Amino acid sequence: MSKKTVLFVDDELNVLEGLRTRLHRQRGKWEMVFVQSGREALERLAIGDVDVLVTDMRMPEMDGVTLLKRAQEEYPRVVRIVLSGHAELEAALRAIHVAHQFLSKPCEPGVIENVVERACNLQSLLHNEVLEKTVGRIENLPSPPVIYSQLMVALNNEFASPITVASILKQDMAMCAKTLQLVNSAFFGFTHKITEVQDAVTYLGYNTIRQIVLTVEVFHRPKSKTIPAITLEALQTHAGLVGALASNLLTDKRDKEDAFISGLLHDIGKLVVATEMPEENKKLQMLALKPELTSLEAEKQVLGVTHAEIGGYLLGLWGLPYSVVEAVANHHTPANVEIPGLSVLAAIHVADALLHEEMRIRRPSSKPHRSLLDYAFIEQQGLTKSLPIWRDKARQQMDLGARGMSKALS
């Protein structure tokens, strides 16, 4: 296996020397390059083969945001990581649309190693440089305007509780993903990964959440508008139902939290394809009319992978908890991961498949339906007897969702 190249940028020589010393044991796996300016970093990026860029924010001549923006535009496949001081939260927020992850100074070697190693391993998800560049270039994904409006009203209300703000965030996969991206970064130094949105709101505070929301809104690019509002709403509604049902299937509190957020984000790859790959999306829409092809088969034919792997790659880039990345990336192929029993991944797979099944019953289509449920996997995990109960729960969840939609439209 060839070495991964990691480029470190900091104008302070003592910081670079400290990194060189502390990361010495990684020489067998990484080719490490240390430079003192944005200009030198761009010169090294131009040579090629850089996999990960780790940069300071406050540097003379060219600051970290400018460097990250150039890297995003010219070398989008490179994973972009900020290494900055605790006092520079405002600077980190300025970089949230161009940085994938954030680390804080001083940073333990083990933390840097884990983040960089995970970033390097992500490329095995897609095996496609074009897709890696497309996903790596993403700043933000679209949110329904009504959700943005509701959030801003709540955040500007001094009496609004974290529960209220979190309940609105949970309706939107794009803003939710961005919030979890920031709160799970090592920048904040939390000792565990956070998947409960209410905890994220409490830890970050309203001012930070407000800045994230404004960033998500401001940095939409024009092509983000290519997805029809009705399609976006349908995608968000299904995502919320999957999260709620998957959480309902589990009993452990942490698993329930992971399942809800994984369900909410499980189809984020579809959002990526719809907004970032308009030509490929048109081909997929044409193939969707062919009765002999499932949507997953069409995705593999056009993209080489499915929306599941694309979504997992994006969330992995953004540093979301591994359990969430794993569930999203494998929600159509749960047998790829060896976790016994009803895991978070299994719950997402079951919830997604059964809700699609229930939708087919309620809205029959002329196109032949092939179940998304992996029955061999279900049997192997000893879960077959639970299917009738879970189907009832899926039916009830759909009823709740339908009532919620009717109430929202009335």
C-alpha cells in the first residue's frame, strides 16, 4: 500500500517542529510535508499526490481560509483540516464552508493521528477520483426555506429552549449535518462523539448555531436550486420517518440517538447527487423509468457506487461519528459489516426498507417492486420473527408522518 501524503502548514516553525517530532512514528504510513506559508502549500499541492491538508488559520500574507478556499477549488479531492487555537472560534466558523474538520491547539498526537488516518481511509469508500473531487468540493447542501425561517425565529427568541431549536434542526438533514460536523470536531475537545442534536445545541450555544445556519444559507451555490422543493421535502420527510422508526426499534439510549441521526442523514447522498451532479441525476431519472432496473442498480451504472457510499463519504469527511458514517454508507448492504443482532446499522436498513415497502402499498406503481430488505441478513441476525411487529411499527410511523404533513399544510 502506498503512503498517504499529509501536508502541514503553519507560519510558526516551532509548531511544525513539534508536529514533526510527535508524529515521527507515522513515517512508515505517511509522507509528511511541513511548510510555513500558504504560498508554499499551494506550490506543494500543485505537484500532486497530497491526500490531507492540515493548516493553521492565522498566518501572514495568506490566511488559512484563503488557502482552504484555493485548495477546495483547485484540489477538491484533498481532505481539508483546520488546526487552530481555542480562542479562534470565530475564525473557525468563517472556515466552516471550506474546511472538512477542525482540530484545536495544542492537539495531542493521538487525536491528529486518528483524524488524519480516518480521512485517508475514507477514499476506499468510493474508489472514484471524480466523485471524491465532487464531494470534496461541497460547501453546504440545500435546506427547505421554511425550516431556515423557523430556525431563525427560534434562535432570535430569548425564551426558545434548546429542545425547541433541536426539534427544528432535526427536520433538516443539511443543517443538522453541519451542526454535528462542528460539534464533533476536536476543536471543542469533547471526550465523546455527539449524535443528540439537543446536546449539540446546548454545547455550542445559540450564537454559534445561528452562525452555522447563516453560513449554510449564504454559501448555497446556484446549482443547489436544481432540486425541486417538493422533492427536497419528500426526501426530508422520508429521512425523518426512517430516523424515528429506527430509533423506535432500539432500546439503548445511545443507540437510539445514533439511529435517529443516522436515519435523518441516511439519504444525504441523494441530495449530493441531485445538487452537485445535475447531468448524472438526469441520467438516473431517465433510467428510473426502466422497469428492469432498481434505483440502486441505476446508480451503480451511472456513478459506479450508490448514494449510500456517497453520503457516508461526505459525513466521514465532515468528521461525524463512525457509527453514523457506517450506518449511512451501508444502509442498503448491512451484511458488509459484522455487527451481531439489531445494531444501529440493522435498524436503519430495516426502517428504510419497511417504510419504502409501506409507501408502495399506499401508492402503488406500475413498475415492479423489489424489496430493499436483505432477508438473508435478517435471518442470519436472528431477527426474522420480529418482522411482523416492525411492519406494524412502520405502518404506524407512516400514519404519524401523514398526520404531521396534513397539520403542516392546514
